[in-house]
Amino acid sequence: MMKNYTLIIFFLFSFTNTINAQIVISTPALGFSQACASESFNTYYTTFTFSPESELNPTNQFIIELSDDSGSFSNPTTVYTSAQGEVTQSPATLGFSLPTTTAGETYKVRIKSTAPVATSTGSVSFAAYYKIQDEPFSINNLISTAVFCSGSSYLLSIDNPGNTANNSPLQYPTLTYNWYKEISPTTSVFVALGETLSVTETGTYFVETNYGSCTSDSFSNRVTVSEAASGLTTSSISSSLGNPYCSSQGSTTLSAINGIGYQWFKDGEQISGADNQMLVTNESGLFEVNIDLGSCTANASIQLENTGFTSSINVSDINYIEEGETLMVTVSTTANGPEYAWYLNNVVISGAIDNSYEVSEVGNYKVVVTQSVGCNASEEFDFTISEPFPDVSNIPNLISPNGDNINDTWIIPQAYVSGTNTEIIIMDAFGKILLKTSDYQNNWPQNELNFKNVNPVYYYVITTQNNNTKKGSITVIK
């Protein structure tokens, strides 16, 4: 009976020690003064001590929690969790990363342990921002000037095309913005918060993404806003692809300043239906726009130029050469600093880097012309070299597609084959059209025909370019 009491006392003692096991975690020390994170950098370190080391359970994990932007841990965010038993010695240094929604000046971190459970006090406050957009962006359609009528205002806004040409911060809903007005070439004053700014005073304005005390490249172009007393004033037009623009990149978008109404002109002629703030074009020339600002008007113009080029090749899509013959193929181009690459059956031809190439074998060819100076553009030409079709005198009415390379396809006179614009129609005995082409290659049937007990009969209709018609039958034998 005495042994049983001893055993019970032992278990109670062990259980009491487990319950009472505890550690003390110091206030974490920061390895940084502020955390300005981005896609390219987002690792920060904190150091803390804990005691006694001997009280750590082998399953213990240390956790780093991030407060909200006011420093409160009422709803903390876990930014790091160690593996079980990973950290056993004090002091310890752990790294963590900021969530992409982080934005504020008074964040804190604290350390927690799981076995035994303990929590440190919060660290000193620090500014922390994740700069999800950290590059220049545009406002006012990248137009550097704007104007408003007396007694009115002008609305500056952040552009939001959201493409490679302009990584608009408006794509990221969590961001906020600070507008500024320049008071000297090197100084500016804060004006307002928001995605837009209603300007009622002349001056030069710009906006920055609000990353607090963190420096950032997320800022806009400057816009100088002036006031028009009455009548007509002048403005500017921007081109989304610049000016000159690279026509190989597609059309460019011309943009005017904000107004009530618009009318666009090209080379002095009104463009019908062009009455919006923007005009899409792939042409060069003098573009002008009249802008209705309410109690006054503005006009703007741009001499738009493109740096594309034109090219031509001296051969047809399909060409024929006899065995032993050659064909000189030449490309003419207006490209600036042209470079040439020639291909045969999609394999680059070594050493073929000039604008001419002498073709000596059949196959599928391609030449690519690239402009190496200025606008990076290219143009491609494809053409085929074949042996001439055999010159038979009559239209055959019998073929034997058995794979012996003798009479395997329906070969007709050259007057009807590819290059003559002759329509060829082949039908089965039920009138179902099996082939209809104006580019016959003497290659029917390309697929194996369905032979039954009898030799099938097919019917053809040949219609020449001048509407002469020939009809007949084709018997297929094994």
C-alpha cells in the first residue's frame, strides 16, 4: 500500500512541474530602424533572449507576430513560425517578411513561444510599408500642361491603363496617395489625399504613392496648370507610344487634357466621329484637337511621326525551279540598319545575312528583316520553292494509289495546276465534295481511299480562270 502512495506522489510532482514550467522572453530588439519592403527585398531580423533554456519543451516553436499599424496586438498577424525544437539557445535571431498590405508608421513585433506558452512585450515602434508598386507612373495622360477657365477648376487624375507602358498604382486597391504642389524647383508642399485632385490655383502639381517615411520611386510626372481668363488657349497632346512611335508595336493613342467636348483633325481635315478625349491612330501627320473647357476653349496639336519601315520581295509565294537551276531572291527595304536572316524548312541558313540569297533546292523558305537602329521592328516573308509539275497532255481518268510511286495521284496538265487560278472540284459517287481548291498541287488523294469490293469512281469539275469547264470521272484501282 505504501508503494502505491509513493507512485501517486511522484506523478503529482511531475505534473505540477510540467504545469509550472515557464520561460521569460525579452522585448525583441530590431535589426532595422524602418521596414521598406518590396518584391526584391523583404527580409528583416529581430533578436531576443529567453530564460531558462532548460524549460523549453522539445516541441516548442517561436512565433513572430506583427501588430496593426497603430501598434496594437488585438488582432496580430503571424509573420514567422520556427520548426519544432529548432531554436534552443538564447539569444536567438529570427527573420520575417512583411505582408503585402503593410502600410503604417507605428508597427511593432513581439515573440511568442508554444511550449511553454510565453509572450514578450512589443518592440519599439517602426515604420513599415510594402511597396507593391515602386516605379514612376503617369497622370493627366502624361500631358505636362493643363488649363482651366476662370472661376472653374481642373481635375488631375492618376492614369490607369495598367499595362507595361504604365504600371498604374490604381491596380492595387490598398494604396493611398499624397498630392503636392511645387513652390520651388527643389521644394513642394502637401495639398491633399486621394486618387484625384481638383485644382483651382495655378501651379505645378504631382502625386506620390503614400509610403510614409519610406523613400520610393512611385511618383507621377509634373503637370503645370494655368488659368485662362476667356477665349482660346493652347495645350498639348500626348502619344502613348511616344513621338516618333514604333508602328510595329501597333496603334498609338493620342490624348488631350480634360474637357467637356472634343473635335479632332488630321492634316487640317476634321475627322468624322472623333469627338472623344482620346484618338487611336496608326498614321503619321499633323493631328489637332479643339477642346471645350466650358466658358473658354483650348486647342492642341502634335506632328506625329512613326519609325516603321516597308519591305518587298521579288518572288511569289510559290516558285518552281528545274533540277540544276537556281533562283536569286532579293529583299528591298526602307529599314534603318537592316539585318537579314534566311531559313530553309525553319532552320537558319548559315552565312545567309545579306538582302539577297540564291536558292538552289526545293523547300519552304523564310527571310526575316529586322531594323537594328531606332524602333525595334521586323518583317517576315515566306515563300516555297518546288519542282515544276509534270507536263502531261491529257486529264487522266484512272489512278492507282498503291504506294509504288507510279500513278499514285491524279496528275493533270500544267494549265490547271497551282498558279493558274483554276478551280478543281472532286466529288464521290453521291455528289459529296471531297476536294475544292484553286491551288491544286497534283496531290489527290492525299489520304488513303476506302476500297470495297469494286473500284470506286469519282467525278471532277475543272473551271479555268476564263470560265471554261471540263468534267469527267476518275476510277481508282488497286
